[in-house]
Amino acid sequence: MAMGARRKFVAGNWKMHGMAGSLSELQPIAAAADASKSVDVALCLPSTLIARAADAAPTLPIGAQDCHQAEHGAHTGCVSAAMLAEVGARLTIVGHSERRQDQQESNADIKAKAEAAHAAGLSVILCCGETEAQRDAGQAIARVTAQIAESMPDDASADWLTIAYEPIWAIGTGRVPQTSDVAEMHGAIRMKLRDLIGEEADAMRILYGGSMNGGNAAELLAVSDVDGGLVGGASLSADKFVPIIEAAAGAS
Ligand code: 13P
């Protein structure tokens, strides 16, 4: 695949936000997604909203934010990929830094989750990212590329797996890395993907996530090897999310 031929992909991650009333945001988001034909858009919602969201906005891919690695079993409180697919999820995030931290998920866990999601027919957004201390110590690229090497399934391909680079210190803080640092990291991720999966790496999308908003999206999405965004806070309302979709269309 020629460089530059990757379609931009903007995914929202509502995290633990959203009640039934929030579904009114979906219609304008779906309309913007339908209108911007050059951009793929998805929303990863709390599990409780997935079925209703998939019904309410059938053209908008709705995803989950995690899945369990087992098909079923004695895992109180967990949800399997097949269960998510059954209620209308088309994708799931795995390996978000909040889960790596709050649930102590390891790279091996995340790899198993990605494999389980793929087996259930879901696409996967696989997250990676360094802490501020790791960046300050000059270890950011080594840590992120190691996360990918250890958590990406061996048979990963661009038609079902997307990488999301989210520097932990930029999540929810309003701080965004220099575009030169984003370019350096995304370039390093692309090189690591080439080591791992060969030419397929050139088709795989690498999203940036961390305080992306309508004001900075155009600049971030123009950076080399940035193929879209994984958006937290600014995906919660159509007012804030639609401008990011439009910026991605403009950068396509
Ligand atoms: P914010 O856009 O709120 O910084 O969150 C980013 C993120 O963690 C998306 O997964």
C-alpha cells in the first residue's frame, strides 16, 4: 500500500461516561461521519449503551472499551468479545493505559484480549503509551515499541487491527506533545510494525490520542504517520467531536 493511502480513522472513547440520555449525541455524530466519506468514525461506549447505540445509529460503528480474553467462564463482572459482538459492537479497544494501570493488565493479557476480539469478529484498537517519567528518562520509544511487540497478535493485519499511541501524561490533561515528538514516535512505531509484520505495516493505521480537540486536531492529523485520533473527553458531545471528524476529512 502506498504511503498516504491509509484512510483517516477517528474513534471516540467515552470511558465511564454516558447514560441513556447521552445517546442524543449519536445522531449528529453519525450524520457528520456519513457526510465525511474519506474518514472512518467509531464510538467506543460503556457496555451498557452498546446495544441501544447500535440500534440508534446503525451506520456508525459502535465499539467497546475492553473485553475478557476467555469466551466464557467464571469471571464475575467481565464481558466476553462474543457477548459484545452479539449486542452490536463492531470493535473494541484493548490495552488502554487506564486499564493497564487500574486493572494491572499485562502485555500478555492484552495480546490475549486482542486475539479473542478478532476471533469474535471484532476489530481492535490496541493502545500503547509511555508515562511522563519514561519520556523524561529518554525511554519513550523503547517502552512503546516493546508494548507493541509484546501485545500485538502475531497474525495482526490492517483490516482488523489499529494501533493507538496515547502518551499517558497527555490523557485528560490538556497537554499535547510537540508535533516533532509525535512524528518521531509514530515513525518509530511504523518501523517496529515493519519488523513484526513486514509490508502489512504500511497499511496499518496508527492513531494519536491524548487531549485531542477541535483546536489541535488539524495540526496533529497532518503529522506524518498519524492516521487518525483516539479521542476521550472531546468525543462526549457532538459539538466537540464533529469538528475533529471534519479536521480528519480536511487532512485526508
Ligand atoms: P482525552 O482525549 O480525554 O485526553 O483521552 C484520550 C484517551 O485516553 C482516549 O482513549
